[in-house]
Amino acid sequence: MATLHTHLYSLSLANPLILASGILDMTRSSIQGMKTAGAIVTKSIGLHERGGHPNPTLVELDHGLLNAMGLPNPGIDAYLEEIQGLKDTQVLIGSIFGKNSQEFSTLADKMQDYVSALELNMSCPHVQDYGASVTHAITEITQQVTSTVDIPVFVKLGMENIISHAQAALKGNADGIVAINTLPAMIIDIETHLPILGNRVGGYSGPAIKPIGVRCVYELAQQVDIPLIGVGGITTAEDVIQYLMAGASAVQIGTVLYTKGVDVFSTICQNLTVWMDTHGFDTPRDLVGLAVKK
């Protein structure tokens, strides 16, 4: 019978499914409720408490969600109190954001003892001065963080200029690339003639962006020789398989929890095991990059 156990760089995962940042990962109790996820990425955390954008911050669309939360978080010191000790029972990946290399390295240094790896958010599409606004300094930021900590460092990128951005992260000694973040998007209320989101522009996630995410991972797999984590629109085991075959070693799941809840992890794991048994694959690693090799 197939096993879902796999490795992501030096991390040992019970399965290749990871909870994406920003989804039920703010509080200790919500994180502890994710028992069937192979790993959990924390809420993106900054140096100081941040309230986020004004409402409305979330719109449900036909094929996904449009959000402009604005990176709300309690700040690093308060958050570390919340997650203290959790890495002893769960594989925890700490997501951080900052304006420059100094902020990132300070956050990384503070968080490294509380998590098993770090994810550098360099791609949030709707927050000025953070996320996608720091892509010009990917190499500098990544190098500063990797020289500060002794745990794996993954860089989360958006689809824009993803190959050059990934190569910049590689120059900074990144241990992996997370692809992709939400896509910048907007929806307008035709009665009021105004954008619906309080921030006007938000990040689009869900099934509609899956083909874009798969394409980005496939192209990255041909250009960089470090582990890839696929993200975007995963709702089924078949979606996971596509990402693995495109070159991802693991995947992150987020938007689908909005409609299917936390049980989606166990459902996908069950269906993935059945598919692998039926098709003669022993572990997820047997699937990684099959489409690229052919």
C-alpha cells in the first residue's frame, strides 16, 4: 500500500499537504485543529501589530475568493507567545513579512526557535511597502535571513516574473520556492460604480488560478534545482497530483477550506492514496516532476 510520507528539504512530512498561510492559522487552537495536515504555515507576521485593510475585505466569486485582508496580525512578540511549544507536535512553518532585509532578519531570528522552517512573504499583491513591493530586494533579503537562521528558508512568490524572482532567491541561498501567491484582481459594484473591496484591489485565489500555478511550478522545475511547493486552487487529489507531476515536492491548500472545512485534508489524503495504489506509485516522491521528465 502506498504511503504519503514525504520530505520537503530537511522536513519530514506525514503527507505532502500543507495549510497555506492566512487560513485558520492565527490562534493556537485553530492550528492544533489541523491534525491531518502534513505541515502548517502560520499567519504572515510582522514586527508590530497591524489591523489590516478596512472592510469589505473578502468577496466570494464563482470560482474562488477575492481578499484584501491587509496582513492583519498581532506582531511577532505576541504571536510567539501564541504558538510556543506547537512545533513539538506539528510541523510549523513561520511566515514573515517586512519592508527590508533588516526587518526580515529580525523577525526570522525571533521566530526560528518556534518553527521548523520559515516562509518569506515576498508576494502579497495588495499591501503597500510589503509583499510584492520588496521583490526588488529578493536576493538581499533572502541572503540576510539565511545567514541569520539555521532552519530551512522558503521564499513565496507571485506569478509575475517568477523565473527571475526565483533565481534571485536562489542567489540568496533559499532552500525552496513557494509558488504561487494570489493574483492581483478587482471586482466593481455596477450599482454604486465603485470597487467592492475596501482596498479596491485584492488577491484572487481558488480553482480559477490552478492552471496558472501548475504552469509556474512546471516552468520553475526546469530552471531551479531546489524544492518547490505548489499553491493555487487545489481542491482534489487530482489537483495535488498535477502539481507533483509539474515538479512540486509538496503543496499548500487554502481557499477550499472556506467551502469544505478542515476535513478536506483527510479526504484528499484518502483519495491520493487510492490513486497511487491504483497506478502503482509507492510515495509522493515517485510523482515529482514526471511531466517535466517527459
